[in-house]
Amino acid sequence: MSSGFSMVSDEQTLKDWLAEYKSLSEAALVSYVSNINSRTEVIGSFKRAIESHSENALMDLVQPSCHQIFEFYRSR
């Protein structure tokens, strides 16, 4: 894990990301999805959540995060 790992910070980042996505209109979704690559804090938090086998709080966020990523993939 990286030296900047913080379970609380990563958990909040992923929760905020999931909540933000759910609040978007269909029109705003395209722009949001196209800019996700620039959201390095989300990508880093997601990676650490996957790697944190013993951290239940983060593991509980992996499934909804994966679902959201697949929604991006299936969207236009």
C-alpha cells in the first residue's frame, strides 16, 4: 500500500464519488464519465479498497464501485 494510505479518507472519497454519480442527470453523466480519468484520488482509493482485504469498510465499497464502473462502460 502507498505511504499516503488512509482508510477513512479513501472510504469518504469512494462514498462521495458514488453519491455524486447518483445525483447526476442523464445529460451531465456523459461529461462526468469522460472526465473520470482525471479523478486520480478516486482511482487511487478504488485501488486501495480492492487491495484492502482486511478492511471491511473499504471492501464494502468495492461492489458498488464496480457496479458504477460497469455502468460507465455500458453507457454511451
